[in-house]
Amino acid sequence: MKKQFLRERECIHRDEDAPGEFFNGVFYVQALGRLKIDAAMSVANKVSPFFWVDAPHIMVWLCNDCAAELHLDDAPLSFVKSSRRQA
């Protein structure tokens, strides 16, 4: 059985101890795709880069403000977050 590795990316506000959550990389990429180009580039420039094809293996930590810009504040959180609580 192969081990599944998840990598983390984060917005620039994490170093400032801003409140935030982890989101599934696929939700993040889909949310970027729903924005106009300028808005999507603005948000994407705030997050550590990754290849979008790797999105299923990425967890993106977003502060509450960045999540709101992507309209992810009410989206389902990453499935890994719940398993981290149990670990």
C-alpha cells in the first residue's frame, strides 16, 4: 500500500499569527478559478506556490481574510483537518 503524502502551503499572513484554517488544495484552486483574473492573481500571489496538478496532495492554510476573498469561509474544510484532531 502506498503512503499518501500531503504537503502544506500557506498565505503570507500565517507568520503574523492571523487566525485561519486549512483548506483542501482542490477547493483552493477551484475558488481561484471562479475569480476574475486580477483578483485571482492577487490572492495567488499571497500563497506559497505549487503546481495546480498537485492540488489533491496539497493543504492550503489561509487566514480568514484570504479565505473570505476566495469565498471559502463557508466551504468544507480539508478532510485532513478532522483527522488531525483525532491524532
